[in-house]
Amino acid sequence: MSGLIGRIEDYDTEADSSDDLKDLLIAGIFIVLVNIVVVWVHKSRAKKSNNSEIQDEVNSAVAQYFALRGDEA
């Protein structure tokens, strides 16, 4: 207990198992929520990126079609 500063009476040395369980549950729920948010943000950014890539490919294909078509119309 040399790491503690002050009197031993100033510290709560009685560990209650229900407090430990409550702390673990809160930490677990927090970690799960953070993971859900990270996955949601990643999916939304990936969707925007994929939509942008698809739109660029479609525009390129249409431009190539009209360039190959020439004056036939």
C-alpha cells in the first residue's frame, strides 16, 4: 500500500462484488455501443464512396458510348 497517499482510513478498501459486476456491465455496454457507432459510421462512409465510384463509372461509360456512336444519330 505504499502507492497510496494519506491515511488508510481515507480509502475504501472494502470491495463489493455487486459494484464490480455493475462496473463490468457498464464497461461492456459502453464498448458494445462504441463498436456499433464505429461500424455504422464505416458503413455510411463506404456506401457514399461506393455510390460515388458507381456514378463515375456510369458517367464514363455513357461518355464512351456517345464518343463511339459519333454522328450516327
